[in-house]
Amino acid sequence: MSKTAFIVEKNEGYTVVRLEGELDFTHCKIFEEAIDGISNNANAHVLINCESVGTIPKDWLRGILRINLNLKKDGKVLKLFHVNPALMNYFKKEGIDTTFKIAKDLRDALTDLGLAPKRTLDTEFINPFLTATIHVLKVQAETDAKPGPISVKKASDQHSGDVSGIIGIISETFNGSVVISFPEATFLKVISKMLGEEYTKIDKDIIDGAGELTNMIFGQAKIVLNEKGYGIKTAIPSVVSGKNHIMSAMTKGPKVVVPFESSAGNFFVEICLSN
Amino acid sequence: MFDVKTKVLVVDDMLTMRKIVTKILKDLGFTDISEAQDGQEAWEKTQAGNFGLIISDWNMPNSTGLDFLKRVRADSKLSKTPFLLVTAEAEGHQVAEAIKSGVDQYVVKPFSKDSLQSKLESAYKKCSARLGT
């Protein structure tokens, strides 16, 4: 049999089915049985991610139509999302472009259903980043770090650093960013510990260390948050350097700043979240 | 454990991380270590060199470590090369995907010298069993 043609991800109140690979007849039967099983056993809407398909074979369409009708009878909804132009043209050609409820993306689909989880910049969201910061500096740089009081960042607040790593926090239902920003002296001590040799100036050989630390902190926090259903996607960090530069978050939501004291000196972490 | 004369390829888009892995390998006695910045450069180097061990980051621009692993496993000359993936993201589905693609060990960042050494030993045992050596 060819590669699996769909991936099922069950969530509270809804199930996401991602179509991908070869939508052949054999997989169609398995698909219908799987969705029937979910519909019969859980009070869940079904959201089909069509991002990876440019067409849907007729036997699959018949299966999806039947599932759609069955869900309707039970007061549940089937929605398609990430329907690309090629697939939409195909639906039009087949005269079924108004048969399905179609959403732009998962966030829109969940919002329509009143299921979009509202994420807040609370301790559940912030603490994994602080724990990860402590852990990453301890393991990778033999540096003990202790967070100070968390404060909400006001528009007038300006926290400057000399080297910063920034990474976007992207999910289907919210966006955000995390920044770790070091004064030069702290960064040089941390990097010297990480690399096992002393560095006295910031140069191209070590500057991406800020990005790597950000990446590790993000990765550790992502594991914890995704276990709670946040659905944060993989991202690649960037580095900003310059004496006393001021970082500005990419998103417009609330921001918190957490100052850290460490055996290498002070630094701060800024976290932003926007629904 | 791998012979310290083994030719090792370290792949990471971050220079700092390449330095960290290379330093640990040198501390462990390895002497023949090459570096590549992404999966594409790594692929080109593996075509030219005879590497006995690959340690690659996963999350890289252009060609990821997983793409590189899949190319290595699909190549008849390289398919049995011991391969460790290094990543900051060790979610269950990612580990499963790496195992399915034929990774020998999975190293989660941050890591210490001891933990990388332990992963190398474990990968060596797995490869030895696989190769019947």
C-alpha cells in the first residue's frame, strides 16, 4: 500500500484530518471508517485540511459528502480549510463548491465554531519559557540563572541589550514572539562557557550563539506548551546586535519582560502573545 | 564506541552549535571532523568524502536534517552511515518521524558532553547490531 493518505489529530471538541499523499480507493475506505469511528465515539466536529491536495477523487468526495450528511444529522459540522485555488476550481467544475463549509484556515474554522482557544499571556504560557531559560543556560553554558519579577511591558518601557535572539511563536490560533537579550559582558561570559574558550569581543564567530540559545529555549518551552494543546510550530531564530539596541516584538499583543540574574551577569527575556 | 579515527561530519546552520559539537568530539578524541552549514552542503560533502559518522541538526533552512537523513538512507553507498539528529524540539511525532526515516540516535538540545557521549555509544551499539559487526 502507498503512503498514508490522511493524518488524524483529535482535539477537544473537534478533529482535524489532514489529507496528503495518494488518495486512492483503499485509503478511501480506511478514511471513511476512521471518520465514522470518530463521529460515533466523540461529540466532535470534523475539520479537513486540504493544504496538500489539488484534487479529490470522486470516491473520496462521495465519502466526505456522506460523512458531512451524517455529521449534520448529529448537529455536528464538517468544514474544509486551506482549500487551494486548484481544488476550489475543481469543486466549481463539479458543481459542489457550495456543498461544503469552507474556512480559510484552522483558526477561522475554529472561530466560526466558537472553539478557537483564547490564549492569554499567563503563567501557564510564560513559565515554560522561564524554566527553559534556566535549564538551557545551566546545561549548555554551566550558568545558573534566576528570574526576577515578571512585569507587563508598557509602551513607554524600553529595555536595551547588546545582543538579542528573537524567534516567532506561530500557531494556527495565535502568534507571538520570544526575545532573549544580553548586555555584551553577559553574552561573552555565557558564550565563553558554552564554547569552552574565552571570548573578549562579539564577532561573527559567536554572534549566532544568541540565536541558538533562543532556539533551545523556544524548543524546550514548545514541548511543554504543545503537550497542553498550544500547537506551536517550528521556527528559525534571528539575531540582532548593536550597542544598547531596543527590541520591538513582531506582534501587537501584550508583552511581559522578565529580568534574570545569573552567574554570568544580567539579561532579560521578553515574551509577547497575540490572539 | 566509535573509533576516534572515524571521519565525522557535523552539520548545523549555527556556527556556535558546530563549534560546540566539534569541541565535544575533540574532547572525546576524534580528530577527523568536517563541518557543513545545511543539508545541501552536507550532501555534497558526503558525495566527496567517506564519512563514518554524521551528526546533523534537524531544523535548518534550505534542506533540513531530516531531508538530509532521508537522502543518505536512500543512497546505496551511504545508506548504512551512522546518523545522529540534533534538535531542540523532541516532540513525540518528530521522534517517530526521525526513527521511521532511519536515524540511529536523537540528541535533544541543550546537551552536555556526557549526554552526547552517551548518545554516541548508544548509536554505535545500534549500528554494530545493524551491520552485524
